[in-house]
Amino acid sequence: MSVISDFYKSLEKVDFLRDESEIEINSQYIGIIEEIEKTDLDQAVLLNREREALMFVKTAEEGLTPKITGTGTDEDGNQIPIQWPDSNNFREEDYSNIEKRYKSTQNKYLKTEFGLFLFYSKRLKRNEDLLELLEVLQERCDILWDLSDSQEKNYNLLKYFASIKQLLNIASARRKAEITIASVYDKMLNKIYSRHLSWNINNFGLMRFIVDSTGLINERSKDILQMGLDLKVILDKNEQVIDAIAANDPWEIIPICSESDRLANKITDERYNWKNRIAYQYERLAENAPNYNNVAVTFIDKALRIYREIKSDADYERLSQKYQKQRTETSLSEISMAIPDEATERITGNINRLITDGGTTDIIAVITQTPMLADVQTIRSMAVALEGTAPFMEMIPKYVQDKFGNTIESYVLEDEKKEFSFLQHYSNHFQLASQTLIQIIVESIKAGKLSADAVLEVLSKTWVGESSARRISGQDIPISHLKLIEPGIRNLFLETEKWLNGEEVLPDYILSTDSLTLKIEYLLREFCLKLGIVTFKQRPDKREQNIVMEKLFDDLLRDLKDDLEEDNYTFIRFVMSDKMGLNLRNKIAHGLVDNVEYGIESPFLVLSIILKLAHYNFENTPQV
């Protein structure tokens, strides 16, 4: 068809690498699809699959991932997961068409994106096809490098590193079998190495380059060393960079030191004490914190852990004295919010009255009910009331990134952006409420009105403390929910009491946080069983055989949405799994929490969730 031929010819002329490629190409494809679908639906479907192949997120770490994920409703009103693009929709003729487009196009952007789609779909198998993809990826990297400049937000450099990772990932898988592929791989490693060393250290707007480049060298250090290149000079370069930006924001310096420390450990280079430098930057952050508040305590906490790890006794002792003084003035919470003085006095007065006049039961009831946090409907109403106050910002899609810079959640559609607005407001209220909750807990423990024994005594009188049995292989095996969570609770209070008594400068919450966080999924599973909700699901495999697997955390919580109070459901989701919240369960389960990130707040928030779940009552419990 001449219309499609003309469309393809027009695409060939566009230099998408120098433009907003995704937006531009998506718009052009939508235009031609709308034009021809009235007369040739089959061709429109093929073109739409081309568009989707281009729109997939392609990363060296995860291969193909959908650009949009979420939940929808089927014709029966059930919530189902949705994603776009969806590889399950691709037919054999779709793959064949995309293979033709890959071989015929000379546009570097199109050839790269089609090639990556085919590679991660396991459709690009011949070495000559792979070599063609690698060569165009190499050209793409060079173009993006040339386009980089000294602007602070340089998206070309981000694309540059993403393209390099793609190239290295593909080439490393085949380089042993094909010498020409090995040559491309080695050539790119040489470029990475030389570009790092030639980087202008006065290019302050792009310090992120040093971080990402060192990270890339870390990932390929073994192969670079085998090429006979000296990695110590990379650390020398990083040392020059740190000296040049010594007065800069510590948040610029810490990532460089962290990547440098990782590389130094790999090549056993002890010339620069990178961890000591990281600790010093945390001290700088503490000194610059507003009014030296509880945020400062968090930074001191991180610095102390590092000094203890590297056995820098003098620094540890010096900073301990400062920490000892500061910890008596503020609670060790990792989240802070500026509060007017009159509000602070009112909150402190309420806490003092609760601890002075109330008993242990009253205090545990407050930890369970968290009345200091506004209810969901009130917060949602506030969010709605503020809609339209910043119309331009409301139009922009929102993205959530983790500490590694990965985009882990997006809010693009109108309903998603409204949910983002609600979660922002909820987060603000949550910060204040969590600080108040931790202050209540710490002061109650100091006053002798809250202990592990007291909490366990309360839990023993709930369904969590009831005797239970698990039917395994036809036999009823006695089990105890309480015994499963008791060690984590006891360790949590033990560490806190030792800290408050001055026996430890630095409480260790790693064990209690990990243990209690992972037990929430266990309790949700038991909760479902008591309500007669099945805890397994079927998942078809590639051979269309139904595989039975236990439901995961998000599945269980979603199943309980109608049975939990809305405030409790939102609290649990925000703490445990929401990307806009603490996301504790996912971070801990997938090993994404470093030792310096464990503080007092997380385990006590999880304890509050345990108490919330425990205080539900069940009658006529069904058998599942």
C-alpha cells in the first residue's frame, strides 16, 4: 500500500535520537493506524504491534517490561491486572513483520528498538543479525555521547548509559562464540574506560556521569582487568573529582564514594578510605539539618554504623558523644516534618497525659488504633479540595524512583494522578503521625508502661494467640502464630531498652525489622483462611498447564480489601507495599535495604500492623 510505504519512508528521514523519540514516533504510528483501520484492519493490527514493540521498556536487567501496569475490572466486576504493551498479544505474523522491519529499516532508532524487542523475545538468534544490532547500538552510544553537554539534567547521558548496558549485555552472551562480537564488546569497554579518564572534572553539572560510569566499570571489572587495563587509575580519577567538589552537596559526593568503595574492594585497593569519606559526608548532612532535628539523628546513626564497620574507634567515640547528647533531645525517627511550636507543645502535652494518666492497655490501644493519623476519607477530601490549584503540575505524569534511580511506579492516567495526589497528602499526614507514634512508644518504654511482655500478653488474648493446627499430609500439626512473631517483638524491645538505658549507643533493628515485616504476609494468609478466602491461585505456564502457587502479599491484601477497615487497609498498604510509601515488604524481601537504613520507625510501625490485624474477631470460621 502506497500510504504505508510513504509512512515508512517518512520515518526513515527522522532523526529520533535527537528528538523526543517516544512521543514523536508513537504519535506518528497512531496517526497512520487511525487512517487505515477503516479500510484494512489486518494491516492496522500489524502496525499497532510495531508501535507496541517500540513502546516496550527495554533494559539489560529485565528485558522487556510493559510501559504501563495497573488493575482493571473484567465483565464480572472482578479486579484483574492489566499491562501495556502485553507480549501475550503478539502472534507469529506480528513477530515476522517486525523481523522484516528490523532488516529493512536504516533508521538507527527504529533498528535499535526493533532489534532489542526481537532479542529479548528470543527471536534474534543468528550471529550476523546480532552483530548488526550491536553495531547500530554502538553508533547510537557514540551519537548520544556527542550530544551530551554540561546541562545538569542531561537525558542524553541517561540514554547513553542505558544503550551501553544493552550492548554489553547482548555482546557478553555471545562473544565467546563469535570473534567479531567479542571485538565489539572489547571496543566498548575500552571506550567506557577512556571516557571516564578523560572526563572534565570541572563539569560540575554532570557529576552523575562519574557515578554511573564507575558503576558500569564495577559491573564489568573482571573483563576490563582481563584486557590488561589498570582500574586503580579509575579510582585516582574519582579521587580528583571528590577533591574538586569537596564543598558541594554531600548527596553528590556520597554516591561517587559508594561506587568507588565497591570498585576498591574488588581490586583490593586500600589507598583511599572511601567508607570514611561517606561517614564524613553524613556528618556534614547532620550538621546542616534544620535545627539539628531528628533528621540529623538519622544521619549520625548512618555515620556511626560506618565508623563501627571500618573500626575507626576515634571517630566512633567522637561522634558517639555528639549522638548521646542529641538522642535525649529527639526521637530516632527517620521521617520528619516541620511542626509549629504551638502544635509541638500540644502533641507533647497529649503524650505526657497519656503516659501519666493512662495504663499499659491504653497505650497499646493507641498504638493499635493510631488515632494521630487522620482517617482516609478526610485526607482524600483534602486532596480533592486542592485539585486545580496547580493545573500545570497536575497535567504532568508522575514517576516514583527507588534509591538506585530505577522508576518503580508511574502515575500517567487521570485516575492514577488523582491517586498520586491522595498518596502525597497521606504521606504528609503519615510523617507527622509516625513521629508522634514513635515518641509515644519511646516515652512509654522509658516510663515502664510498655514492654514486650505487655504486648505479647495483649496478643495472646486475640486470634493470634489462639491454638491452631495445620493439616499437612493428612495430619493435624499444632502451630502457634504467636510463637512465630514473639522473637521479633522481644528483640525489638530489647534493643530499644538497651539504647534507652545507655547500654548501647546504636540500637540494632535489623533482626526485628526483617523478622516482623516478613511475618505480616503470614498473618494476612491466616486472616484469609479464617474468612474462607483461598490462599492459592492458578498460573498457566508456557505449556498451558495450570500451575498452582500460593498467593503473594499483594494478592492477599487485595483479597482482604473489603474485610479490613479502609483506614487499616491503607495503613498496611502504605507501610508494606506501596511504592509511594515505605514499601517495606518488597524492599526487605528482595534485599534492597542496606544496614545503615534500619531505624526505630519501621519495626514499630510493623508492630502496629500486627496489633491492628490481631484485634479483628472471627465468628463461625469457615474451613478452607
